[in-house]
Amino acid sequence: RTDCLIEWCRTHEGERKKLFSDSTQDAREEGRSKQQLRHGKNQIYIEMAKAIFLHDETDEFRALAATNPGVFASSIHSRLDVLKTKYRKQNTLLGQTGAGRTYEDLLSNEKTKNILAAITKDFPWWADLHGWWRTNPPTTILSVLPMLGRIFQRVLSSFSNCS
């Protein structure tokens, strides 16, 4: 089902950008205006539910998706939250080296190529998510905070070594 969710996001670019807070930086770089959510995210979750569960292998889920797809909205929201958490966790493996860089840049770098192989083996949706979330501060900031904390600790300890 996660594969279906990711595929839906790939094929519904406008809704995906609205759902994941389209970055002003991305819009500027692509020469377009920023996509903003005019209606609640719940409506997008319902559209996702239809696409994912109308073709599900479970008869009950197919029936619910046809008659009341809104019952899946909170599940989809939760799954996206889980994906964000896993994405952030994987980003800590890249550290500052991967901050804001494209998947292609990271893949062409000898230092990060092996890390990416491990990340995508463990979390196959990382490349797609990174393409969508790498410049989105609400998604990326938490993966950078532990690294900033370590840097801050080193700076503090360097001051304590001074007489």
C-alpha cells in the first residue's frame, strides 16, 4: 500500500506539493508560483484513499473505499507521519553532508553513495521522499537538530579548554 501511496504522490504533483507544503525555494527555481492548500488536507487524503484502496486485495477495503473513503483519511495521515519519521531518521546517516542536496548529487558523491545504498535498501521510498521533502523545513529540520546539538557541544567544550 505504501508503494501505491508513493505512486499516487508521483502522479498528482499539484496535490503532493500542496500536501507537503510546497517550498518557496523550489517554486522560485522552477519559475512558477508556490502551490498552497486551499482546502483541508483531509480531502487529499480521501482522494489518496480511493486510489489506494479501490484496488486493494481485501474485499472489505475495496467496499469501504467505494462507499466511504473518508474512513481511511486518518490512516493515510498516520502513514505519512511514519514515512516522515523514517525519512528523518535515515537523513541522520547522511548528516550535514546530505543537507538540501539532490538525490543525484548524493549518488554521484563517493562519500555518500554507499550510505544511500544502505538507506534505500532499508527504506526504498527515501529517494522519492527526498525529492519532495529535501527543501521543506518542517520535514528536514528534525533530522538536522541532533547534528547541530553535537556541533554546539563541541563548540562549548572548546571554550572550556581555554584558560
